[in-house]
Amino acid sequence: MAFNGTWKVDRSENYEKFMETMGVNVMKRKLGAHDNLKITIQQDGNKFVVKESSNFRTIDIEFTLGVSFEYSLADGTELTGSWNLEGNKLVGTFTRKDNGKVLTAYREIVGDELVQTYVYEGVEAKRFFKRG
């Protein structure tokens, strides 16, 4: 249950390049780089409730490990996929509905930070969150 808590984005690496590869337009990329994302995670066994709050939207996501669900990114990109726990790392594998390409996401606790890593079309980005 190490993921439980509220996490506020602290810094990002290669996030604009990742958004560009995802097809996000330049205006949305500039805004997305400064979205002030805050994530609240509540884990109960295999069930998770995640609340994402940013400058653009607030969304509640409920999922069970290993069970496919639908999700849309802040830019409107629709995905379907699931999260699984591999060791101490949450691994999400999502397929874009518009082009069938795969987005992989990882969440892990490193020291006192939550690190989210995104990989799409060979481009990797990381976002680092501090407890808030």
C-alpha cells in the first residue's frame, strides 16, 4: 500500500517530447508541461481508486489489477488497457483506440517520490511526484 496518499508533480523529464510523439498539439504541450497534476491513490488489495486533479480536469479512475478498463487522457486520447503489479511497480499497458499503438506506464516509489514513467513509440518520459 506504499502508493496510498496524495502526490503532487514536482518535475518532469522529456515530457514535452513524449506529448509530441503522442500527437498532442504545441499549445496543449505547453499547457500540459505545467498542469500542476496532483494524484491521490487509495489501494485496497487489488482495487485502486485514483483521483487525478490538474489545471484542466479532475477525474476519478477505479480499476482492479489485471482487469481491462477504458480511460481517456487529458487531451482526449482514448485508451483501453489494464494495470498489473510487478514486484513493487505498477505496470500499465494501454492501447490507443485511434491507432492501435501501445502506451506503457509505470508507477513506482523511489525513495520518497512516486515516479511515473511513460513509454510510447520508443520515447520515454518521467514525472516525479512528492507527497503533498
